Amino acid sequence: MVGERKDQVKQTAGIYLLGFLAVFMWIRGIRGICLPATLRVARRAGGLRGRREIPALAGGVLMVGIPLVFYLTVTGGFLHFFNWVLFYPLTEWSRFPGYVDFLVPKRYILAVALFLSPIAFILFNFKILKEKSFLLSLIFLVASLIAVYPRFSFFHLQPAVAFTVISFAVLFASLPKKLRIFHLLLIATTSFFVVKIILPLNQGEPIRFYGENDKRLAGDISVFAGTDRKIFLLGLDSSLYVFSGTLPPKNWSDNFGWYLEIPGVQEWVLEGLESGRPDKILWRVPATGLWFEPGVYQPEKIVNYLKTNYDKEKELEPGLSIWTRKD
């Protein structure tokens, strides 16, 4: 979440939208589409039906697009929306060290391969690839795997689980009865081994972003934030703003280096700190590690501003302190 959070859209959502658009066009017979300057039908494939579906397709896009553009224009957020959703992800973020983290352990690769292996039963029934329901679930499954980029984790693979289950179910229903038992046995066996591989790595871990420590910290923040509910967090997860019922000053960016090291972004955030002037900041001492890693990274210009304009009041816990504005 960056800038005015209400204007943000998760970039990976575009992968699902593109997949849905491709399937919709295939189902409706809208082929021969090209984009030399404008969207047009290059040839009639599937009779007149394809052309008749184009207004419906365009209408769906416009129903969402027009209100969105209107809202962004009225609120002055159009440029920020364009930059953070399209321009920066395509041109800036991948330049930052540590943004792409795809050194996947072999045991993780094995777990994913085992989990997806029942899809191989397509070999016993290639005709299922002509079924639109299966093709749709398969395309979304592929999209959910691609959307894991740029940082692999099983947390980011959660959408793939849903589409995998749907794909398995449709594939199972299409198989001859004699093969269904083998398909179920493979699903059960691979699921067992996947759990055996993954569970020991996460067993006993708190809920991500909502553990007991997060709840307690959110309560403390809510108490000392004051009546204006304005506070600035440095080195802490931004979900604490939500849990504590507080807001950062605007302009604001999440504390990731691939955001804050974009030229001009720290200055943009400092404008918000100077105009919003939160009375309190909560500052976590950076962890040990490479300077660019989440939890270690500290934006130099923002840090200098905070040291100049705030005094350390007290430690809330070891490594976590409250700072109060000087004037």
C-alpha cells in the first residue's frame, strides 16, 4: 500500500484479469483481434456472434473504468495511480536489490511439484482441454502461480490452492470410473507428503501480521496515538495502522526500499510529515542483515528528518521506542 491507500490496486490482479479476458474471448469466439491503433475485429470467426459480443465486453470494462477514472481525477490521484500501479512496477522496483527473491529451496520446489502432480491425469483424457470450465480453472491456476513473482512463499501461493482444487475436481469428474480411484489415491498421497514437507517449517508460528504481539502492540499504539489518531511508524508493518485505528500523515509510503528509493519518493513523504506533523512516531531499531532487506532497510532522508524534529521519549519494548515531536 502506497500513497493514498484507497487509490491502490494490487498489481498482480492484472494477471487474473488478463487470464479471464483471454478465456472470455475464446468462449465467445472473438478471435482475430489486433491493436494497431484501436481495438477492432480483423476477421469474422464464429459468425456475427463475435462482433455482437464486443459491446458487452467493452461495456463491462467501461462500467468499472469510467467511475475509477472519474474518482481518481476528482481526488487528484490519477498520476499516483498510474505511477504506483503501472510505471514504477515496470521500471523501478526490479532495480532495487532484494526486490526479486526467487532462490527457492529444493524442498519447496518438490512440495509444489507434488501438489500439482495429479494434473498429469490429463494424459488419460486430452478431451477435457476442450471443456471451458476446466480450461478456465487451469488458466487461473497458471495465473496464480505467475502472481507469486517476485518473492516466492507459500503465503503467496494461497490462491493457487483454490484453483488447483477446482481443476482436480473437474478433471476427476471427466475420468473413466476405473481411473478415478487412482486419481484420488494420488491426491491423498501427494497431499500427505506436502504437509509433511511444509508443516514442520511453520508449525507453532503465529498468524502472519496478526499474532499476539501484533495485537498487543496495536493496543499500545491506539492508547498513545491521541485523539487525532495520527502517527508515523518506521520499521513496523503497516497493518498496525489498521489494527490500531490510526492513520499516517499523507503523503505516505510503506517502508520498503523498492518504494522509498525511487527518486523523489522520500521527499514526497517528507512533505506529508511536515504538513501532517504527527505528534508521535514509533520507531523500531533495524534488524541485523543486508541494508536493503525488509526489517533492516531505513530510508536515510526520512531518518535524518525524524532525528532532527523528534526526541526519544521512552522505550515501549527492547528495540522499539516512542518519539515525540519537539515543537
